Amino acid sequence: MAGSFYPPQRTLMGPGPSDMNPRTTLALSRPIIGHLDPLFVQMMDEIKSKLQYAFQTTNTLTLPISGPGSAGMEACFVNLVEPNDKVIVCQNGVFGGRMKENVIRCGAKPIMIEDTWGTPVDLNKVEDAFKKNGDVKAVAFVQAETSTGVQSDAKAIADLACKYTSLTIMDSVTSLGGTPVKVDEWSIDAVYSGTQKCLSCIPGLSPVTFSEAAQAVIVGRKTQVQSWFLDMNLIMGYWGSNAKRAYHHTAPINPLYALHEALCILEEEGLENAWKRHQYHHEALVAGLEAMGLSMLVKEEHRLPQLNSIKIPDGVDEAKVRNRLLNEFQLEIGAGLGPLAGKIWRIGLMGHSASQRNVLYCLNSLESVLLTEGVPVPSGAAIKAALAEYQN
Amino acid sequence: MAGSFYPPQRTLMGPGPSDMNPRTTLALSRPIIGHLDPLFVQMMDEIKSKLQYAFQTTNTLTLPISGPGSAGMEACFVNLVEPNDKVIVCQNGVFGGRMKENVIRCGAKPIMIEDTWGTPVDLNKVEDAFKKNGDVKAVAFVQAETSTGVQSDAKAIADLACKYTSLTIMDSVTSLGGTPVKVDEWSIDAVYSGTQKCLSCIPGLSPVTFSEAAQAVIVGRKTQVQSWFLDMNLIMGYWGSNAKRAYHHTAPINPLYALHEALCILEEEGLENAWKRHQYHHEALVAGLEAMGLSMLVKEEHRLPQLNSIKIPDGVDEAKVRNRLLNEFQLEIGAGLGPLAGKIWRIGLMGHSASQRNVLYCLNSLESVLLTEGVPVPSGAAIKAALAEYQN
């Protein structure tokens, strides 16, 4: 039988998980206590309030679902959507497709709006869909498409939803902590996120928040939520503010220690500083990549600083480059998915990974590998351009 | 804003989580790597094979669901049960009631068999239910009821299911690693468990295993699985043995390091030795409790060694006793649930908590608190009886 597993130390610059701050990693190993222990319950309250800060909301129903981002996504859909509801789903990457699957499995009708991968959600199409379809229950969209590196205009989509009295469901898995997520200011009704991206915690938890309007919809459902595990009516009893906590499931104790610590780190830095830091390192990375002769998939105005999609130069064996980076440099970058498989690399600058050390290491490593793979890269140009950008 | 959270060091002898082996706790803090990293994928394969050992099965579809036990429960139901199916649900505690909820939310019909809390599933009632209802899709039962400390006869229930050509769904959350779970020998079709009980890992993962027959049912469904997150058709693609792993969700990396380590520890000890150890410490604990004048809820032949339900003596403020144990002795024991609330305490001897140190510490602490609460406990008798039992 295989013995203990000792992972190597990688530098994580893929689409997530990201590098973790050692404080967060060590928080995982603090002593386990009971999930109904008064001290644990107090920590749960602190996590709720720290997540309200991260989401920029006063929503009382703000908590981490005990599962990965896809469980958080499902929590939003199964709680808000009932059979035969119409839901506008904006698809411009992998995760919009997953939303469609969720709508169908709720017995509801997805109204699909499709945009080319690498471009943002087209607002005109969203408005057309509202005009053509009366009685839309919700519009669902991905704020930050991890599969392409594109940011869509969350506020504008929410304004349309408001105009046509529809709920909004937003995927902020890759945005939370990296780029602005202003749930109250934008009036978003249901948002789910992940912990392994710009929060730099482990995967396996999904912060969610529901507006008052969304809560009213959940409480007033005609049908029962099809998932017992994700039924917010029950989860509210466990995470709720009433003195008597009802046992629902056993929360993943130590991962929540880590999330608490990651959120402390975010507070100490300040949300706006964190957003600025992501943008700052993104600009240096892009300057370096372009100086190397590489080009970005996404137009500048729609780029996510935390997820950089780079077109693969002609004739390059893209998997070999990634494998060499991983095996020789212990550096992980991401591959393309779906129609972008084989066409892009995805370089993440998420949370703790958004640092000058990582930017320079990545540029140098990629340059070394591309040079030995026969790509005519101007030697040293990338670092020079990145450093110049940093000095701007 | 609240700063970092530093939990105290508790001794965990409630219904789970249990104390963790320091090896497992420290495994949590190993460096994070990507969830599609070849080394991580290799570790996933090792976990599958170690879980096959723990479950005593050769089932290829054996893996940890990325959520707590209630997600594992839901995975079994939503994958095997379709609308209008009939499912016999044996309820003799909290978790049978949860199974009923799952059956209803699948649009299926639960046929309830109810037994008094504190007693095992009555096999005659199960057979009667099969006789009265043709075409039963599955029988679902809890092998080890955490809410009462009762063990039911899994093999006998599975034999009945076989006789009436029904599937079996078994809850082994509290049994796995503590008392025999022989999936292949007993022919159980779907089993889910938890990691925070006798495996002494953190909560948040749910090992599951599905027989060939169960897999055939999943693949041959008429309707789509209502949960995208828990659809085994998709999860098989991520955890499957084919060379090309399909991205489904991001596995909770570091918690899986801990599960891997916990399973290494189980292998080193050997399953049968682990079962014997639980029984050994259980007998000493019971000898001590009885010497103190306390009595057990469950008849000896149906007792789970890992979960000991004790009747609360008349006139004792049970919550005060638990709170004093927690605050003065840093010792957690469990309260009763449902009809047993206020009537029993639940003392867990699960995994790493099943040790002589914990048994003696618990007896001494409980004696001290009961004495100062005015309960006429014969001083020193508990430890004497427990030590005598250990020397037997």
C-alpha cells in the first residue's frame, strides 16, 4: 500500500487553486473542536461578517456552503428556481454552460444568450431576451469567466434585471477578492464564489450571499428545494443568528479556520488595496508577455487582471510547455478549455499569487522554456518590460 | 473586525468530530498543489484504493465526495432513485428521517419502517414491507445510528434485499473504521460515510462506494440526476481510471491530504485491529460508567462501541454537566437528539479518541462534575472498574 503523500512545493499560477499565504496554510492545522462548540459558533459569526465585507453587502444570509464552487452554484439555482420558471443564462465560457445544466435539472427553462468565448456578455442580447420573454424569474451570468479571462459588466446586467423585475444570479468565483464585487451597490440577488482563487484559501468552500428579495423567494417557494443538503431554509437554521443553532450537517471545521484566516488577511490589506494589487501585477505581467512577442486573447477593456489568457504561438506544443514548466520549474499554469483548448494558456494572478516574485518568476521560466522549444523570443525583454512597468 | 482565531485544545468524545492523530492534522498543512497535477491525480488513485480497503470492496466506483456525510447521503439517493420509485426507509433515529427527506425530494415514495430510538431495525418489519410492496427499488438503512448508539444487522437487511431483488443503500458514517463494514461480503449496493468519526479526519468529505449493479442503475437511468454537483456520471469522469481526467469540480486538495494520511494510519494498524481497539476501550468505558451507577440506553448486543448512549440520572441538569465538562475539562461529549433530547448523553470513542487516556480522562472528569452537582457517585469506583476491565 502507498505510504504518506508529500507534495512538492509548486508555484500556482493556473486558474486556481492559487498559492496560499503560509498563515492560511498553518491555520488548517490548528486543533479541531466540535462544530457546535460555542467558540466555533462564534467563529462562524465572524466568518459571516468578514464575508459581508468581501461581498460588500449587509445581506444577513451570507455564509460559506460546505462544498466547492459548483455546490455554491447549485445552491443558488435549486433554492431560487422552481419547475417551469424561465431563466436567462448568459454563456460566454465554461461556467455559463454549467448554469444551463443547473436550470434544466431544476425542471426550469433556460433562455440561452451566447457570446463568443473571450468576449463579455452582450447587454443588448440580454435586453432582447427580457423583451421577448415575459415573466423571467432570473438572469444568471458569470462576472469573471475563469475559462477565458473575461469580465462582464455585472452592474449593467443587474440594472436590466431590475428594469424587468427579475432576480440576478452571479458567479463571482474568480472575482471575489481580486476585482470589485459590490453586491449591495449593484443590487445582485444571489452570488456564489470559491475560496481557492483570489481569497487564496483551499478549495472546498463556497461563499454565497442572498439578498432580502432572494430570501423572500426561498421562503415563499411553492415546491420543496430538491436538494436537502443545499436547502437554504435548513442551512439558515445552522448558520442563522438565532441563539439556538439547529444541527444540519457537520461543517468542515479546519477548512473554516483557514477561510477565517484568509479573510483576516484580506481585511488587513483592505479590499481596494487588494483590487489595486491584482491590477498592478497584471499590468507588469502583460507588459512582459507582450515584450516576449505573445498576445492576449481578451481586449484590454474586458481583461480580468487575475486570469490572463495568452494566445499560443504557432507551432508550439502547448502541453509540452506546460509540462516542462511544471516539472522543471515547479510552476503551474493552465490550459485552455472547450473551444479554446490548445489555443490559449491561462496564467492566474490570484490572491497570494499576485506578487512581483511570481510575475518575474513566471516570465523568466516561460522565456527559458520557449527559447529551448525554438520560439524566437527576444532574450531578457520580458523582465525588462515588466520591471519598467513596475517602475511606472 | 475580529482577528485570527485560535481554538483551544479540546478532547473530543462527542458524536464526531473525533480527536485527530497529529499526523493527520499536520498533513493538512502540506503545500497545496493543483487539483489536476499528475501527482495529485496519483494521490487520488491511492485514496480510492485505500477506501476500497476500508470498505472491504473491489468496487471501482469508490471515492470521497467533496462534501460532508449529508452530501454523500444525497449522492446515493439522487443517483439511484428516480421519480415514483418505491424505497423502503428504515428509521430508528435521526438519520433514517433524513433518508426519508431525500427520497421525497427525488420525487419517489418512501415506505417507512419505524423502530423505537435506541433499538435496531426490525428485520420482520423489513420483510413485511417487501411482501406488501412489489417492485421496491431500494431499501435504505443506517448501519450505525449516531443519534442513539445502535447497530443494525446490515448483512441480514442486505440478504432480504437480495431475496426481493432490491438495491441496498447503507449509511456507514459512524461505522467505517470502527466496526465491520464488509461491502462485498454483505452485497451492499451503495454506501456513504464520513471522515470525522472513526477515520479521525476533518469533516467535509464523504467516502462512497457503489456496486456494479448500482453503477448499471446509474448509467441506465431514464431521467437525469437532479443534482449536477453530485451526478456520479460526471464525477466518474474526474475520479475515473481513464487516462484523461475530465474537470468536474475542484477537489478540496488539503483535506484530501489529510484523508490520505488517516487512511495510511488505518492500514498500518489494520482494520481488524482497529475494530478490536474500539471494542476494547468501549468495554472499559462501560464498566466505569456502570460502576458510577449510570446505565446504558442500548441493550448490550446492539451497542456500538464507538457511540455510547448513557441515560441521564434523575434530577441532573444535563446541559450544565456538558457545559462544565467543556469549560472546565476541555472535554466534549454529546447531547441527545429528538425524542432522546434531555434523556441521554452520547460519549464517542471514535478513531483516535478510542484510547485508554481518553476513557480514563472522561470517567474521572464526569465523576468530578457529577459529584459537585450532588449526584451520589461512589468516588473512585469508575476508574477502578475500568482499569480492572483493561486488565481482563
